[in-house]
Amino acid sequence: MTGEPSTRHVVVMGVSGAGKTTVAHGIAASTGLTFAEADEFHSEANVTRMRAGVPLDDDARWPWLRALADWMAARHREGVSTVLACSALKRSYRDLLRQGPPGVDFVHLDGPTEVIRERMSLRAGHYMPPSLLDSQTATLEPLWPDERAVLLDLRLSTEELVAEAVRRLGLPVRGGAATVPAAAERHPEASRTP
């Protein structure tokens, strides 16, 4: 017995435009887990680079991933469970995130590139241009059998994705049924504030 608090930590992952933020918000609303948007942890240099259509390399990603793992670990020490919207494209990135709190679960939103590209072309105000989708798709490493994870088809409705993630992860539902913020349901990835 370590005396550490019992917490749950979920990372909703996938390429940009998959709907990570919307689904993570829905999980937070349904369960009371504390939400964070990984994009908010990027340095200004990373954001400037992505706005210019230049993919991030691993040297740019490692400090960002460490900050995310540290954030989850700090919440764990406070006894707070979390849900994080984060691309987590490579196994090595997910391994680093797992170095934060004990027991990180992943929800991978996966689906056809054409569907994701269409979603990206419709969203406004995001610094990740659709031109970077191909680099993200090329970087994405599928979940390994030993990873604690759920794979979901991003073509399902937001409500279905949230409900399935909550059910398959065995998360406690706050106040009965799973709910999704109306704005997030209408516009995937539109709600970006933690």
C-alpha cells in the first residue's frame, strides 16, 4: 500500500481533426474528470511552426509531452482524475505520458483520412492546417496489444463515442446518463478551452 490516491487518467488520442477535444470534453462532462487540452501546453515556437505548416519533430515534442505527463502526475498527487485531448501519435510518446501518473488509459479515435480532412477544412480558428494531416497520419503508430486502450470509429456520433469510451473504460458516470455539451456536438473540436 503506497498511500497514494486512487485516480483515473484518460488520454483521447488520434490525428488532428479526429474529434479528440469534443470527445474528451464529453467524457469530462459525463464523469467529472478534469479536462485539459494538450494543444494549450505547446510552446509559442511550436504553435508558430505548426501555423506555418511545418510538422513538429521529436525534439519539439519531447518537452511538450513531459509537461503533459507532469500535469497528470500533479493531478494524481492531488487525488484528481483527468481526461486529456492529445494526439499521442507514437508509441514512444504514449510511453512518456505513462511516466506521469500510474495507469493511463488511451481512447484512440480512428477513421478514414478523407473524413478527417473534411472536418479539418470546416473548422475555424485552429492553428493546425489541413496540410499537416498527411504528416500526422504518417507518424501515427497503431496501439500495441500491451497498451491499456480502446479503439473507436470516429464516424460514430459524439454521444456514441463518449458513451462507448466511458463504458469500455469502466468510468463512473456522474448524475446518470452520459451528456455532451451542445456546442461540442454541433462542431467537432470547436470547444477548445480547458
